[in-house]
Amino acid sequence: MDKKKLAKQAAIIAACTGIAIAAPQFAPFLAFASKDLIGDVFSQFFTENDKTADSIGKIGINAVGGILTNLASSAIWDVPNSLGGGKQNEDLARALAQAYHNSLDVVESKIADDVVKEQAAKVFPLLRARLDRALAAKNREDELLALFPLRKTEKNQQPQDAAQSFGNALSAEDFILKLSADDASATGLLADEIEIAARRWYNEEIRLGDNDSSSLLKLTADTALPEPLRGFLRKAMAAEIPSQISRIVKDKEFENSWISFQRSHLQAIYSELQKNKTLSVEEKALIAPLAERLNNLSKLENVPETLAAMSADILSRSHESEANLKQFIAVQAGNFAAKFAVQLSEMEARLTGVLT
């Protein structure tokens, strides 16, 4: 495998790991819709620098993948949900909850099948009610994060399917470890995330309606979403939610937290590369240039703001064909590289004493 392709795969794994650490509840949606943006951007910066290109080539994609996903599969549970702190965390969770809410309205308006329409008339009000309760709660941050709980998958444990794990959101590490395999796998995982969340909220509202609030904490059995609504919801919501996220994060109310998330995302990737304790001395020496290049990139002025705008634009195009989306991402990544490559090289030259 040539170094450019190797760098692209390593960059996508790095990007998805950073998303999972900086904002786990967003991982499936952002990784699915814009993983190639960071992959393209980072790989250009990796391969145009001899040290980072050689590091990736020598260590190999499997080793890089293992290094970058280690935190996502175990140590993720020891770090905060958001590197940016409470306000950013609440804003991002609120944005995702609002994206679900808006998507339900759009998706319901497009239902043509009478059976699906009848089922949606019974299920959708319960989903909206659950989202409304969280969005209006006094302790809103806790309530919002409770909408998207993460489950921990023990080592060597097979991930549960959507029907078995209705009480938990799709774990970020499962998504990351499979994301770079193929687009069909990513699409299925995203649909699982949506079904799991909808099924959990549906059952929580049923229990609440039965005036048995204690059962919310002891949920051991549930009611599945009816067919054909279940299949329709998985497909239609997966197509709509990224577009809704792209609109919401451009709003002034969320803009600063969205930019802060991009900064946290870059810092999370750097932190994972830097702190991994499983590396041998030789591997640490190989991975160090990669970590430093990402760290330097994150310090350049306007990088988080530029990534925030680009990510929102890509999310808004998630309904387009794969070919069109990849072409758009490639152009965006090229523009980013053209804007920041010279600045990054000058910074690195100053740091190494080449420039005075």
C-alpha cells in the first residue's frame, strides 16, 4: 500500500477516535457524515512531511489503527464526555436532541404509506415528548446526556444488535472500530444508533404513562418499534439528521460550542497519540512526529473555525451521492491545505530553529 493511501486510512481512524473522545454522543453522526474531511485534510499534511509519512509507512496501518483505537475501546470511560466542559457539552447534546426533534417533523411529513403513517401517529408523539422533557428540564445537561447514554463493551465481548441493546446508545468504540471497513457497515451502524435511541425513548414514555417511574431504572424488557415503521425510521432519519445538525450548528446559539468542539477534537487526537501507554519505545519514536504535526496544526489561528464551517457544509450535503460528496470533500480538503500548509511549515521551521 502506498504512503498516501496508508496516511488516509490512519487519518480517518485518528479523526474518528478524536470525535469519540471530544463528544461521544456525536460520534456516529459526525464520523459517518464527515469522516473523510479530516481524513483528507490530515493525510495531506502527513504525506507532504517526510517524517510523518515515514512514520506511518514504518509502523503500518494495523499498528496505527490499534494505537488510535485503544482509548476508544477502553480508556474512553476515564475521560470527560467533552474536553470543552459543561456548557459546550450541554450545547452539543441539545443540538443533537433538537436535530432528532426536527427530523421527526420532516420525516413524518414525507410518509406516503398509510400503514406507516398510522403507526407514526402513535409512536412519534411519544418520541417528541421524551425529547421535549429533556430540552425543557431544569437540570438540562443531565437530562440531555441521558438521551444518549453510552454502553461499555468489554474486551472480547460481541457487540449486541439493536434489538438486544435498546437501553443503550451505540457505543462509540464499536462504531470507530468498524467505520473504516466499508460504507455499508457505517450506514448500518448509524441506523442502529437511531433505532436504539427511538426504541428506548418510546419505552420510557410508555412506562411514564403507566405512572411507574421506578421501572425507568429497571427496564429489562421492551416493546419493539412496529414494522414497517421501524425500517422506514432507520432509513429516513439517517438521511435527515446530519442535515438538521448542519443547520443547527450554524445558529449563533450553538456556533461557539461547535467551534470549541473542533478544537477539542484536534486536542483529543493529539492526546491519544501522545499518551498511549501500550507503545514500545520504537513505536513511540515513530508516532511522535505524527502527534506533533497534529498538535501544531491545532494551534494555527482559525483552524477550528475553518473546520467547523467545512464540517457543517459537508453535513448539509450528506443526502448527496457518495461520488459527489467525496468530490466535494476532496475540494474542501485541498482548500484547507492550501490555506494552512504554508503557515504550518513556517511554524514548524521556527520551532526547529530553521527560521529565526
